[in-house]
Amino acid sequence: MVIDRYFAAERDAITTIKNELRAVEQELEEKREEQGGEEGLLSEVVEGEGDKQKITAKVLKARIKTLVDDPDYADERKALEEYSRLLDKQAASKLSLKGAEDDLESKIAAKYPNLTENEIKTQVVDDKWLTTVGEAVNGELDHVSHTLTGRIRQLSERYGTTLSQLSELVVTLSIRVDKHLTTMGEKWN
């Protein structure tokens, strides 16, 4: 609650960094899966088997050094350099995330002792209790509304035909029954 009220910008910045990190990690994973097979451009630097495959920066940089002047391996070198760039970006994002989280933690630790009684009351009553009670009331209102709507539908289906329509139907069907009985030689009423 303290973060939401006082440090929303920092929280949002951390979320942004986490999203960027996830995107970089996903791109690394895709490249490793696409190009890490036996015939792939990254096959020489992939270590491990199956789900435990990984590419380390050390092995990657060593392989790039061996291919620097060889034009026959230009595509492989380009793929290795791109993967290396993504690893560097991942490392920078992790470092940035760690710094942002540490900064937020220190700001929270500094803010707690300085909270006034009114700020604490506001946080507990307004931010916690009233929000929770408001959500519960809205949920209950939605439930009652859905229940009433369902019941109204059920009643409209049940009583959709009016009494006058039913009376007309009874008269029409009675006439038909009388005709059939007359045809059979019987009399009703």
C-alpha cells in the first residue's frame, strides 16, 4: 500500500524493466531454439542437452574471436554477435532491475518511520478497508443483479403468453376436438 500511494512511479519503472527483461529473455530463448540445433548457426556454442541447453558469454566471445577474419563464417559470426548483444542487454536489464528494486526498498525503509498517524489511518481505512468493502459490495450487487435478471427472464418465458391468448387457444382446440369427436360419432357436452 505504501508503494501504491507514494512510490507508484518507481513501481511502474520496475514493471517496465521486468517487461523489457522478459522480452529479451524470450528473444534469447527463441534464437537458441531456432539456431541452436545441430545445423544451426549457434550450434558451436550451445552447451548441455535438451531443456538444459545454454549459451554462455565466455564461450560465445571465444567463438566470435575465432571467426573474426573468416568470410566463410560471416552468417555465423553475425548470429553470434546478435546473441552476444542480447546477452549484454539481458545483463544490463538485470543490473538495472536490481538497482531499481534496491532503490525502492531504501525509499520504503526511509518512508515508514516518517509516516504520520493521519497518513497511516488514511492508508488503512481508505486504501485497505474501504477498497475491500467497496469491492465486496459491488460484487454482491453484481450477484443480486444477475440473479434478478435470470429470474425475470424465467418469469417472462413462463408467463410470456397472456390469458387472452390462452383462452383463444382453448376455444380453438375445443372446436377441433368437437369436430374429431363428431367425426367419430361421439358427442362432447
